[in-house]
Amino acid sequence: MSWKGTTKAFGRLPQRIATKTGLRTETKDLRFDDIQTRFTEMTKQTEKLHDDAKKFRDGVSNMLNHQANFADLLVELYNPITSEEASDGVVTRRTKTPAQAMKATEEYAKLMSEVRDTILAELDSIDRRIIMPATEFLDVIKLIKKTVTKREHKKVDYDRYQNSVKKLKDKKDKSLSEEKQLHKYEDQLERATQEYDHYNELLKKELPLFFEYRVEFIEPIFECFYHMQLRIYGLLFEQFEQLAELGYFDFESDIIDGFDKKIVDAREQLEDITLFKRSKQNKKQDESSRKQSSIRESARTGSSGQVPTYSKDHIEEDDEPPAYTPTPVRAQPPPPPPVSRKPKPVRYVVALYDYDATADGDLSFRKDDKIELIKRTPDVNDWWTGKLNGVTGVFPGNYVAEL
């Protein structure tokens, strides 16, 4: 703000304070107040339209990117997990994915990638046909706001000069300086009246026209937005319809019922896995240990919750310690003669993956570690016992390969 503008602002400050506190009156124009209320509401709605259009653009873009990433992750999760190549050159497949499920997943990832690339190009038209016109419309509103602000300043000048003239006219005995000041205020009041009437009548005349023109602005944006959404959702429908033609998805049964049935079957299969059983056993042991600790704590503290104490006053003088009978000392038996046994051959396995212990007694190792095999079962999905770096523990058999 320039020095001239700052001076005017300080000159208007007393009038603004006096008006807000009720010490002075201000000019009211009910018709303009109604128009200004409508203008303020239209400004808020236009700003919201501008912001929501940007959010829609960013939201669709994020949805497409996350959708494509989700499809890629599904492909990685559905891919069979294989072990490292063993010494005999055979690669053991640990998990198998049904061919139909693998094909559906790969097709889904391919279609989602195509949808993302196609629709992201369509989103550029949102900037050109919605966001940019809304920005231009807001620029026009800013210019009108400046005129509204100027009209408000002229109204304050009009009110303060009018109050000053009225105050001096009501004074009976005026000095020469007061007479000169009265003429000065009358000239300023006349100029302020002309300026205030100019801006006030201008806004009352042209703002209603501006309200009518807003329809010309909104109609093409609304029509464009409708066709863009139709285009985006149509592309999504076409791609998903191709995916439905694979025959992998069940569209006949209810979605929730189908999910509940599949999750029950998965849990039943999960209960047959030794890892899952061992996890449940560990939980039961932990619960049992907590219960036993609670029982011992209750027995120690008694029903009152306090630890019982004893003093010498509770021991009578006639009480004697129990008789002590020494245990007869016997000669140390001779050690048994050494038995000659053939040393048991040491077997080793190599780690195919990293494994971090999940419970006490587990053996942690890194990929390619050479582990001494102490005990194993015929089932590779069972827990085996091994030794590494002087530490003995159990580990999943399907994480290693025998040497």
C-alpha cells in the first residue's frame, strides 16, 4: 500500500470503529446488500467448483496408479515360489498356482496398465476445459471484488464527512476557523457523495448482469464434465467386461456369501499346516503360563492381596528344629568302561532364504548359510532341528535344501 493509501486508511479508521461500536450511524442500501450476499455466495461456489475439479482429477489419477500397482502386486503374489537350484540341478517348486487363476491375474494387470495409460491422457482435458475456465472466472471475480472494496471505502468517506458537516452545522456559535472547516467538509462531502453514488449504482446495475452470464460459464463446464466422466467410466466398463469373459470370476452367487465360503475353506486348509498349529500351541502355552503366574501370585499374597510377614513373636520357646539325620557317605562308583562306537556322519543343509526366529527355540539364519542337520522328518513342511554357530534350534524344513 502506498503512503497515500495508508493515510486514507488511517483517516477512515475512526469512522469504522465508531460505526462498529454504535456511536455513529452508517449508510444502508438494502438492495445492494442483497446483491452483495448473492455475489459472495457465488464466489464461494466457484472456488469450490475449481477445487473439486482439481480433486477429481487427482483422485482419478491416484486411483488408476494404485489400481495398476495393486494388479502388479497380485501377479507377484500369485507367481509360484521356487527354491534355489540344488546340487543335482533340480529346482523344487514349493507352491503351485492354478493356471486359470494365474492367467486371470496376468490379464487383470495388463488391462489395468492399459486403462491407466488411456485415462491419464483423458484427464488432461480437465485442466483445459474445467480448471482453466474456472480460474479465469475467478480472476473476473477478483476484479469485481476490488470495485466492491472501493465502493466500501467511498461509503466510509461519505459517512464521516456527512457526520462532520452535521456536527459543525448543529453548533450555534462557530468560530472563523470552524466556518472555514465547515466549507472544507462540505466540498469533501460533495466529492465523496459523487464517488459513492457512482460505484454504488454501477454495482447495483452490472452485478445482476454478471449473475446472468454465470450460466453461460457453467453450462459448457457441466456438459464437458459429464462427457468426461462418461468417457472414463465407459473405458473402465469395457476393460472389466473383457476380464469377465475369462470365466474365472463368479457373477452368479452373492459376493459376500462367496467370500465367506472361500475364507472358511482357506482357514480349514491353514489349520492343517504345522506352522499354524505351532503358533496356536505357543499361544496356549503363553496363556497357561500367565494363568499359573497369576495363581502363584495370589497364593503368595493371600486373599487380602498383601504378602504375609512373620516375626520372632510367633515362635514359641519350646519349639525346636526337626532332628537332623546325616546321610551316610558312600564311595564313588567306578566309571563304566568306554564303548567303542563309530562316529555318526554329520549332515548339512544349505539355507535357501533368510529366516528370523519367531519364537524361543527357533534357529535364525541367512540365505546360503551351511547348517548342521541334527534331526529331520520326512515332511519338508515340518520343523527340523539344526545347529549353526554353536546355537541349536528348530527351523522350517522348506527353507533349506540338503547337501
